[in-house]
Amino acid sequence: MTRSFGYYTYPWNLHDPAGDLAAMADDGMAHVAIAASYHAGKFIQPRDPVSRVYFPEDGTVYFTPRSTRYGLLQPLRARAAEARDVLREACDAAALQVRAWTVLNHNSRLGWLHPEVVSRNAWGDPYYYALCPSHPEVRRYAVTLAADLAEHHDLHSLMLESPGWLVYDHGYHHEFAQAQPTTESTRLMGLCFCDSCTVQAGAAGIDMAGLRGEIRRQVDAQLDDTRNGEIVPPDELAAFHAWRCCIVTTLCAEIRAAVRPAVAVRVISTCQRPHATCYLEGGDLAALAQVTDGLELPLYQPSADAVAGDLADVVAAAGSTERLSAILRPGYPDMSSEAQLRDTLARLAAAGIDDISFYNYGLLPADQIDWVRRAVHQSGGA
């Protein structure tokens, strides 16, 4: 089995793209996934020669948009990308297979500019960080962004992050509560009842008014008395989840159809863990694997056994490992030793996973970069 290893990385951590990619190749890497569109954050960069703590510009892209097909939602090029086009330099260097890590519906900048396209909970409150994938303008933006990237860069693939809904727990700026919602309450609070969802799901036969009212009643009761944690799934909930999965699947299919055939389109399967809950984002693993070129699995787990268990759930849903690849975090907050990393790589090899990426090149300390280099060479990396 030929294995392909690589890194996920941010463009602002590649100060010498050609040299950085050549160094990755020396460490056994065959590919690199570079963020081409990204959200806000606050990142410790232990090895960066310029900055120790970095705040990326919210909801921006790291390439030059050229398409005339964007509509209401317009991409904004990050100031860092105006100074240097790292993605293009990486493609031109041809040292590694270049993948564009493309964040879609996680975009607070666009959400605040256009609150009419964001997800809204059962009380009508907007989630500005989450664009709703049922909205035609959100879909237009996602499809155009992906096609634009692929058309103008020599890419191997697009890695689509957040093509679906975002859940309630987000880590938003100063996110805070003094009422303690249960797991089931937060899941219900993450469901979208914007006008677009209400009309389209209603047309599909779902009683949206009844579902919305039942969610409000049960969650309000639980928040009012946090000793009462019982939530009874509303009657329409299963049908609503199935409808949401169809919305995300068709969006990813539209993206695959719009992107030039030479560029693969893969879906980062979830923004949470474990994969058993990806339906909360509208993720139907089997369907997504079929309408695109496969799934990229963030197997962010604390042990090789937990990784194997999470992968087994995905295989049970998707049917095989044939169209699956994996992302690992080889250190904090997941792994605590080089031996654990080696064990995990061996388990993935035994399961038939031959494409593995490590998260994140700019965030990992030097000793964990060393873990990766040694483990990759032992595992037969390039």
C-alpha cells in the first residue's frame, strides 16, 4: 500500500512557501492542505519565526477571487493575501501535491453583513457565525468559491470544511452561560428555523411550526429547571434531520459538478467528534462519499483504540474505507506520546486508510514535528 502523508497548514505560517514545502517533503510528506478560506481565531504558533500569537482576519479568503458568478455574498481577500499569494507560490513550487482547505459556511464576517442568510434557532435568534446551507445565496457562494479556486490554481483537490450547519456549541467570543443546557438541549438549540429552512422543509411535508413549538417548550422547561434533564425527541425530528442531510448532500454534489474534473472534491466530514453525531450538521456520510471524491475524517481522539472505534462507525455508515482519508492531531489536545502516534498510524494502515494528514503545521511544537517525521519515515512516507 502506497501511503500519502501531509500537513494541514495556514498560509501565514509559510513564510518561504517553496522552502517550507521542500522541508516537508524531506520529512516524508507528499501533500499539503493550505487554508484558502478561513474564519476568525486566536492561535499559539510555537515555531513561527515572526509571530507567537496570531489573529486571522475573519471570514476572508487567501487567494484572488476572479469569478463573476458571486451574488449577494462576496468573498473578501485577506490583507495577508494581498501582501503575498502563498497558495499560488505553493502550487508553482510543485514540491508537494497542493490541496485547498476551503471553509464554507463558517463565516461570521458574511453573517454579520447579511443576517438574512444565517442560521436561526427555534426562537428566531441569529447565529452569525453560521451561514445556512439551504439559502440559495449561501449555496451560490459555496459553489462559486470552490469553482473559482479550482479554475485558477494548479490544485490536486479541494477539502471542503463546514458545507452544512454549525452546531450550537461553537467557542464563540466570550461564549458564556449560567443556565446549564443538557446535551440534547444544545442539539435542539443548534437546529435552524430560518425562513429558507421553514419554507423548504415545510414543502417537504415537515410540520415546522409544530416542531419549532415543541423544541421551544422542551428546551425552555429544561433551562428553567436544570435539574430536569429529560428531553423527548419531537415527532418530526427524524424527518427534519433527514431533510437537512439531503440539503447538504445536494450542495456538495453541486460543488462537485461545478469544479473542473481534474480537481478532486473531498468533504471534511465533521467539525465535532465523534462521527456518530455528524448528522447534527446535516452530514450523511454514505451519501457525501458518493456525490464527491470522498471523505476526509478528523479522527481527533485520545487513543489509537478511540480512533479505531470512531473509524469503525464511519465505515459502518459509508460501507468501506475505499473513499476515506484521515486527519490526526499528533499531540495536545489528543495524543500524548510518539508511541501513541505510531500505534494510531499502524491501526489506520491495518484498516486500509492510506492518506493521512497532520493538523496543524504552524501550531505543533518542534518535538511533535519530530514525532511526525520519525513516524512517517517508519511508516513508509515519501
